[in-house]
Amino acid sequence: MDKGKTYLVTGGAGFIGSNYIKYIIDKYDNIKVVNLDKLTYAGNQENLQSVADKDNYTFIKGDICDQKLIGELFEKYSPDYVINFAAESHVDRSIGNPDDFIKTDIYGVYSLLENCRNFGIEKFVQISTDEVYGSIDKGSFSEDDTFNPSSPYAASKTGGDRLAYSYFVTYDLPVVITRASNNYGPNQYPEKLIPLFITNAIDNKKLPLYGDGKNVRDWLFVEDHCKGVEFVLQNGKNGEAYNIAGNCELQNIEITKKILELTGKSEELIEYVKDRAGHDRRYSLDDSKIADLGWQPEYDFEEGMRETVEWYKNHEYWWRKIKSGEYLEYYKEHYGEDM
């Protein structure tokens, strides 16, 4: 990589974005990172304590939908790369309040793309998701398969994904797109399945498992995802999309039992609850395209889960503050006082 590159990372205070920033700052000694984050409920500057005081890191609080602000950042920092992690991302929330998802996941992408087009950049990376493809009973989705999103969240991410591609086709903007499977690891906001179940298990609270618990997801450790994104940034071809998979398909009930095993808790904590609307049965990605370029995940699931459970055990101060506020009220509303 050339020296002196400036990264504009949006949504960098969230789970995946913060892990990505820490990864690239540790990997390179010659880059500058500007982190733009709105600091909604899932954004947390504590995720970035280890880099907050570094001279090559700058945090800006702001919304990717604010085109004026984005333009000012481009004028001031002249980013070479823009990596867009900013998104509303929790499916349950999208069902109850889809408008925020449309604004951030589609209009926000438009705002970034317009400024990239006006100021010129070397690469724009749109972080998409495997959920754009929808559910698949057998086999795996390749990058050229038809999209079939099932939730407002997945539909909004599909819109942002295709909008980014359109700027490559129409304006020759150097765009690449990544579509990753379900992430897990340190700093994940505890409304997602794995951190919710880990923290509930630690507190001997019920683990609310949707439906029959046999929905299948492919699981990708967050550090592997970050490495995959950076790999695509440096090696991906403009206008192309790349699936980033963990090659670890498991049923939710298998995940649940593994968490209980690692926390030393009884399976009596499992509580089957009514399935959510539009709950896809199985996601699966064919990652041969990125594998052919030389990338593959490094973590196996056993290793990644042990590391994740230990992180939540050792960072109770981080998640207890979250679960004592808005988060707790949200889950009380949906699952009752026992949460």
C-alpha cells in the first residue's frame, strides 16, 4: 500500500467499524483514519479507547445523511478511501421502525457517493450483507444471484448496495461491495443473538430463542471480516461484489447450546419464543470469488466463540451500562420483565 493514505470510515464507533479501525491502525503505521459516527444507540466511543489518543486518528460526530458535513470532511481531510459501515442493522428494529433504515441505509449511501463523485477518491467500499439474497434451502449464494430481501433492513441494505453499484456504472466511481455473513466477537451490541445470549447466561436469565431454533446462519468472527474488507479494498476489482463468509453454518439452537456450555450454564435457560415476522430460514454464501484472490477466514468457530465469551465475561462494565438503559426497556417490551 502507498504511504500516507487517509481512510474515512463511517459508522466507525459501532461493532464492526470499530474493530476495523483498530485493525488497520495496528496493521499500518503510515495511515490517517477519520471516523464519522452519529453515535446512535449502537455507537460507542468506548469501543475505540485503545486508539482514541493516537495522532493519526480523528473522531467526528455526525450523520452520513448530512451532505454538507460530508462535503466539509472531504474538503478538510481529502480521504483516499471511504469505507461505509454506517447503517441501521437490527432486523427486529427495522420491522417496528423501518423509516430510519431507509434514511441511513439508502439516502446515507447516496450522500456519501455524491461527495465521493464530486471530490474524487481512490476507492469506495460499501459494506453490504448476506441478507440481500434472502433465504436459501440448499446450496449457497454467489455474488451474481438474484436479490430477494425479506425484511425492511435487508431491503434497505439492498438499496444501498445497488445504488453504490450504479455509481460505478454511471459515473465510473471506483466502488467495491462486500457482503458478509453474520458477525460475532468483542464489542457487539447486546441485542444480537450471540452477545444477548452470552450476557443473559452470565446473569442466569432466559435465552429467548426464536421459533424452533433451527434457523441456519453462517458465522464469521469480526476480525476475519475486518481483514476481508481490507483485502477487498486493496485487491478487489472496481464494480465487483465479494462475499465474505465464515464457512461455519450452524443452527441457532447449536449456537445457544455452545454459549451455555462455555458459560457453564444449564440448557433450562433456553426459552422458545414466537418467531419474528419474515424470519429467513437459512443464509449461505459462496465465497470462492474472494478465495480465488487469496483470502480466507482464519478463526474457527470454537476459537472465536471462546474468545468472545471471555471478552464479555471480562468486560461486564461495558455491557451492563447498555443493558440497564434503552436496551433493557426494548427487550422488556418484547419479551417481558424476566429479560
